[in-house]
Amino acid sequence: MVGSLKFLLKNLLTNQITEEWEKLSNAFALFFLCLFRSWSTTGGTSPGPMTRKDFCKFMHELERGNHENGPTTIDIARRRWIETTA
């Protein structure tokens, strides 16, 4: 996983988004969204697509929160777990 992360970061920093980069970034997003995004309690289905863009949106939601008072304790913990694991 570390080698893949280095590859993703190197290509992101040099603005070289290739087909391989897109494939690895979507796999990265799928992994973390499966682990940390809430699933439906009825049927256990995913709440939406699991692509890199959806992962970025999810991380933004965790950072700012979906509530008037900002992120919840669970939002903060999830974001920190993802950042630590990545």
C-alpha cells in the first residue's frame, strides 16, 4: 500500500494523471470508503458511488461536518483514522 501511495502522490504533484493513477486512486478510495463511510442499515448497501471524487467529498464532509455546529466527534475520529492509516 505504501508503494501505491507514493506513486499516487508523485503523479498528483507532477500533474500526471494517467489511467494507472486513476485506477489506483479509485482503489484507494474504495478501500477507505468501505471501511469508514456509513452503510445502509436496511440491506447493508453502500450510500453511493465509491470513486476518488466521492472520497474527496467524504473527507471534506468529515472536516466541516454536516451540522450547524461543525463536525461531530465521530466525524473527527473517522477523519483522523483515515489520515493515520493512509
